[in-house]
Amino acid sequence: MARLVIVSNRVAIPAEGKASVSAGGLAVAVNEAFSAYEGLWFGWSGEITENPDPEPKLIERGRVQYAVLDLSPQDYKEYYAGFANRALWPIMHYRVGLGSYSRSDYSGYQRVNRSFARALAKLLEPDDLVWVHDYHLIPLASELRGQGVDNPIGYFHHIPWPGADVFNTLPASGDLLRAIADYDLIGLQTEPDVLNLSRNLIDDMRAIPLGGGSLMVDGRRTKIRSFPIGIDVAGFKEAAEKAGSNKMVRETMAGLRTRKLLIGVDRLDYSKGVPERMEAVDRFFASNPDQRGNVVYIQITPKSRSEVPEYEQLSREVNEKVGDINGMLGEPAWTPIQYVTKAYPRPVLAGLYRAARVGLVTPMRDGMNLVAKEYVVAQSEEDPGVLVLSKFAGAARQMQEALLVNPYDRFEMSEAIREALYMPRDERLARWKPMNERMVREDVDWWARNFMTELESFRVLDRSPPTAAAAAE
């Protein structure tokens, strides 16, 4: 059987005696991919050490081997906190004004990708399929090709790919476009993302369209396709249905009494639109004074990247906004916004989603947004809640039945909250049912199988440059 090698910035290693981790996001997706393959998961250990070993530490867990490298403090500062999260992340999310580029950070980004490639190349076998994940590792295929690796290599980009006029503001944009073309298969979340990257390669790298999503860039074929990521529907639905027995969920619901619940769950990041959402909730209460005391908004926002100045500033902004709103509107027996900065386990989140009449998922820009999908899947089939979803989340393309809003328009979001709270059961069911069916059909297993089937095709595909006559056709 072919071996699957997955590469990601962070590696989630299961505890000893377990075959997988019970986490969300990428870990669930990777575990699903490994269900059909024996494999290797390679990447950063999450540890920072003064003199990291250039050879990865190998850990065996069932069918999967884990290979992890530590980073030095300089690597972490330049590769991760610097170029990946202060330059690439804001640009990919259309926040040009927040991008901070330095040559030293970019040099560190290249250096870490090169060291990853050197270590990984020694572990690869001729029949391995390599699947690389996300923006931290865009140059990895190019570095592997430089090490003589000719295996099929796929890349999945979990976040948006912006238009060329935005992406090209990054000083390293040309280097990254050349590097990404060394992947055989490039997966993106949505068709607009595919169009943006393809157009960027055609206009700036003089890529030649070959049809079917394939391009020839500097004599090498690459294929670009959308693969919208799904969630573990069965697992999340089961967690939601059993959540009534969870102590934390029971206590939360007892505290709400008869009040209706609005819920938002986001990592603390300026792309998620948390301050703007709070302003919309504030406007809702101002426009609907009869709902004061009858509705509570819980915002769960674990902190992240606190070493990046923009995130520390955002944390202060959100805390001030919560204080202002609760100070103006709150009463001794009612706090309009309950703001939580710790992460909750999946069973608790599933239970809170199920209890919430309205799910507020209003990022300013998002590659997909799995919270939207989790909220829908968690709902009761008899009495579902309503999803209010940003039209700038990738999920909006699969979830047209949600109440789609412009997250830059507080008034529109406020009106959507009102509409959701007053929506009759028949309409809630009519909106929820097709979304739920789509989530079941297009789950994480569907996503992983589609990508791997496409990547497998590169085993037999002639990847040599087409003749000039064929390219001209």
C-alpha cells in the first residue's frame, strides 16, 4: 500500500497508547486522510530550543509515524511569528495595512523551509505521496525538488488566496509564486481562490493554461482545484446529542434560564470580526430594548499569537468593548455579553452550539470557517437554530441558506440577529435541512478522499513539459 506523508507547521502527536488525537481543525482532517493509508506526519514539534537537532525525532503511534523538529528562538521569531503571521497572514486576508515585511523574517521563512526539506527528504520513499498543508510551507515543494525529490507533492491552502493586486503588495510575492508552481496539485477552499491564484500565475509568471485547471509554469505542470474542507459530521453530531449530560453545558443552560442564546466561537484574530460583531450586538439591543434581559451573547475567543503586537492590541480593544457594552447595558441580574478567553473541549462547544438559537459567524474574511459547519451539524432536527454567516467566509458558498451578511455593516448584522431570533420554526427548518444534508455529504472524509484521488493520479501522469504545439492549442 502507498504511504502518505503529511507535512504541516505543527504536528499533533497522540498520547501514548492512542492512535489519534481528539482535536479539531487540521488534526481531524489529517487523521481522516491517514485512515486509508499508512503514513508519516512531519513538522514542527511546537518546542523552541537553543540548539535544535537537525534530525527529526521519530515517534510511532499505530499506523502513523510522527517526525518532529524543534525550532530555535530565531527560527520561531522570523519564520513563524514574523513572516508567516505578520506578513503572509494579513496579506492573505486582504489586510494590506497590517502586513509587516522584513528581509530577515523572509530569510528565516526560507531557512526553516529548507531545513524541513533536508530532514524530510531523508525519510521519503520512492512511492510516497506527499501532502503539504498551509501558508507556512509554500516553498517546501521547491526545496524538496532541489533535494532531488520527484514524488507527487500536493499542497492545500487553508486560508484565502487574495487577488493579484493584494498579493503582489508583498515584496516576496514573485518568489512565492515561482515556488508554489513546484507542487503537482494545489488545493484551495473556493473557486474564487482558484481564480485568483491561477490569474496571478498567468499574469505574473506567464503560466500557460493547459485546460482542466492545469497550468504550465517554467516548463512544469501544476493543477489548481478547489477542495472545500468539511468536518467530522458523525462525531460532532454525536457530541452535540450527548452534551446534555455535560456538567459545564448544564450549568451554562441553568444560568441562562429562559433567555435565548447567541453564540460566537473564534480564535482571537483580526480576520474574525469579533469587535465588529460586538458592535452589531450592541446595536441590536439599542434597536430592540424589549430584548434586554431576554437574550445573552456568549463569545468564546481563545487567545492566540499574543507575541505578535497586532494581536495584543486586538485583545485590549475587545476587552474594552466588552466592558463598555456591559457597563452601559448590563443590569444586576443580566450581563449582555459573556466573554470567555479559554478554549473549551469539543463536547462543550457542541452542546453550546445546540443550545444557541443564533450562531454568529461573521469573519471579515475566512478561507472556509468550520465553526459555521459545526453549528449547523450540532442543531436539533426538530427545532434548529439560525446561522448568521459572513458573505466573506468560504463557507458561504456552500451555505447559501444561512442569513448572509456584510460583516462591515453593523446595521445589517443587527437586523439579521433580530430576524434570526424571530424566525418561525418552519423557516428555520427549511433553511437548516439543505445545509445539514450538504455538510453530511461533503464531510471531512469526502474532502480528504477527493484530494488524495487527485494526487494519486500524478503517479502515472506524464509531468514533463508539453510540446510547444500542444501548449499553443
